[in-house]
Amino acid sequence: MNYSKETLARLAQASTATLTSLLYKRGFRNVFIQGARPLKAGQRLLGPAFTLRYIPSREDLDPITVFRDPQHPQRVAVETIPQGAVLVMDCRGDTSVASAGSILATRMQVRGAGGIVTDGGLRDAAGIAALDMPAYCSGPSAPTNLIRHRAIDLNLPIACGGVPVYPGDLMLGDDDGVVCIPAHLVEELAGEAAEMERFEAFVLEEVTGGRGIIGLYPATDPDTTVRYHAWLRARGEDVAA
């Protein structure tokens, strides 16, 4: 899924809080990836989902030698993920083992991937955190994925952190975590998110200055809109943006 540069630029400034609110208004309640936390503060993740699904491993099928197979789905995922895409992994919420490590993550960064999101663990977490590529997981976990996971298929619908993720859905992450935006809503939400962020910046400034919340947030008092438009004009911004 290719999104326009303008759309991505608008969403790059949006928070997961803003987007979960906008999605809730449209009836979407289950869009925030439960358990996926940033490996370091200040990360921003934005890119279409490229999915990898794990099922429980089985001892006769998942010895360490399976990694010699050039068609192993985890290795293929690393070598085929499109530039800018985010590898989203379904680990069934199992954090007892890793779903990837720093060598694979480094290879993904070199290839231009947009990031990693998993509801499982990541090994060599400090090394992954040191990369420029953002990564979100349920926590560090040293054991190899083969102990608990069998990589089974690529770029099909999955569940990550209890959220349905379809290939091409837009993944957006900040310090709070990761939200999955259904692909057909991305363009629509981009403009609304930008306006909501502008208005909330105004509200925060008002609250910092001592104004109360009632009538301000939400803007049920008509004078709030008057002040907001004046605030925009004072900043040289288009009121109709």
C-alpha cells in the first residue's frame, strides 16, 4: 500500500491518542496494539504493515537447523519487506521467547524497513534500541523463537496484541505505543488528525494559562472557537486548514 507523501507528513505529527480517539468516533475500539512498548523513548514509527505469523512450535519440526532453510518465513520476511514497511509479528502475546534479534533488525534497517512491532519479545534488545529504526515489543526476551514459535506465513491478516492487522494497514507509533489504522481510513484521518493536534495545542496553552476545561474541551462554548481562530491567526495559520 502506497500512501501519499502529504498524507504521511500529516500523520507524522499525530499522536496515538489522537488517532485512537478519531477511530473510536468511527466505531473502531480495538486498534491499539496491547503490550507493544517502545524499546526507547522518543521513537516515531509510521509505515504500512508487512505481517509475519507465528504458531506454536513443535519439537520435531522446529530444531535449530530449520534456519538453514533459505525459505524460512522469518528470514524471507527480513529479506523481502518493502522499503518503509513495518514488520508486524503475531506471537500470540507470548513473551517467553524472542520473535527476532539485533542481527535481523540491523539487516532490516540496512534494507530501509520502517520498523518492527511485535506482541512477543525481542532479543539483543539493547542492540535493537541503538538502531535508528524504531522497534516495539512486549519486552526483552533472550531465548530463540524456535522454542515457542513456528514462523508459518507472510503478509496475511494476523492478530497482534489482540488487534486485527491486515497487510497495508498503517502502523503509527509513539511513546504510548502503536495504533493500527485500517488502510481505507488513512487518507480520511490524516487531515482530521492534523486539525485535532492543532486544536489540542491551543487547548493545552489555555489550560496552562489557567482556563478551566468545561466549555473548552470539548469546545461547547462558542467563545472557545472565537479564541481558537484568533490564536490561529496570531500564529499566521489558516483558520480553515
